[in-house]
Amino acid sequence: MEQKQLKRDLEQAALSRMEDAARTIEDFRTVTKEWDRLDKNRRRRERRNEVRRPNEMMLHWDKLDENDIKGKLKSGLDVAIPRPLEHEWWRQQIRGDFIDTIFDCPHELHELVSGKAFSRLLQELSDSQKEILYYSAIRQYSNVRIAALRNQSDRNIRKTLTHIRENLRNALDNGRGL
């Protein structure tokens, strides 16, 4: 591990020296080419760790050939995985991304955001506010549907959502969440 870090440090120092020594157009092209290579590698590493979302390629073990994008479900008893549900969780679980599934609960809403300040503000909401915000923002339910779930009027749901948004904006603007 230390050797890899040493190698990275040496490459970074060599790149810095190359940047400082660049005088001609060809030297600048060489430096630019090296930066492009490093940027391409960085983007590739980031893509590896991204959580996949809908409309992205899914892992299939039953492709008919290499050009088959999505594959077909096999019929009969030789199916290793049952027919996928029409939900993005299924695709995420096949890839091993379980975070969205584990924290799919109104009371765990703060776990679905990456900013610490915003996460802390979401934790401070009341259970009722968390539930309404969860169904509106995560599940994308309409105000009428949320109202039916909670035995309330849709006007009350709209008013509560507006109140939640205003409070979150004010807290972030005032720096309370930081």
C-alpha cells in the first residue's frame, strides 16, 4: 500500500515538474494529454462507485448473445432469478446496491441524503412531517394520494409541504444546518 502511495506521489511530482517546464506548444499538448488521461481514470473510478438509477443497463445472466442489451427471462425451472418487479430497487439489488432499500422508511429519510447539514435538519422534523416529505419527495405521491393515506385534506398536505420547505430553506440560509 505504501509503495502505491509512493508511486502516486512520484507521478504527481513528475507531472508538476512537466507543467512547470512546459515552454512550447508541444509541451503544453503533452501536459494536456496527461491531464486528460488522469481525468479519464478518475471518472472511470467514480462511475464504478455510483449508485445506478432507472434506465441504466441491468445485470442479466440470461443474455442470448453479446449484443443482447437486456436479455430475456428464461422459461421453465432453469430460471435462477424470479421475474423482476417493475421497480428500481430490483435492479439496484441485483447489482448489490442495498442502501435505498434498507432506508426506505419515512423515519430514515435523513439517511438518503449525503449532506450532513441537510441530514441533521431532516432528523429534526416531526414524524408527521417526515412522513409527508417522504411520500412527496421519495415516493413521488400526489398530494391527493398522501391525503388519502393520512386521512387528511390535500390542502392540509400542500400547506404542510410548503411549511416544511420554507423551514428547511430558512435553516440552510441562516446557517443553522451547518
